[in-house]
Amino acid sequence: MKSYKEIPAGGVAWKKSREYETGTWRNKKPVVNDEKCTRCLECYIYCPDSSISYEGDKIVIDYSHCKGCGICAKECPQDAITMVEEEK
């Protein structure tokens, strides 16, 4: 499997984005406040990278595939997801 660094600029990725790890370029990541989260799964529905899952009674974000786009935070009706600076 090729990494994102091996795909030429303007290249077409025929595989799902879930098959490629994010790498080190993300500058913000979503963090879920479990106390505010109602488990409505809007974040799961809107995530373009399938990086959000529901495990047990918690929303879990797979940071290996999350691109940091912020769609989950924007779509959360409870404002339970905050975009925070990525630690370098």
C-alpha cells in the first residue's frame, strides 16, 4: 500500500481514504467532550474519512486516519467536539 507521500501531485487515489494514514501534516484534531456528547452520531455520519466510530458508550476518533478537517465539530449539534492544536 502506498503512503500519501508516494502519490504524485494531482494523482488519483482509487482506494478509500481510510486506507491511507494521515501522516504528520495535520495541524488540528477533534477532541470529544464525553459529558456534552449525546451519541447522536452526526459526527460519524459526516466524517469523510470514516475516522469516527462508536465503541461501548463512547465516540472514538481514529487519529491515524483523521485529516483534521473539522466537519465533525461543525456538524455536532451539542458542540461536544472541539478542534485543538496538534502537538508537535
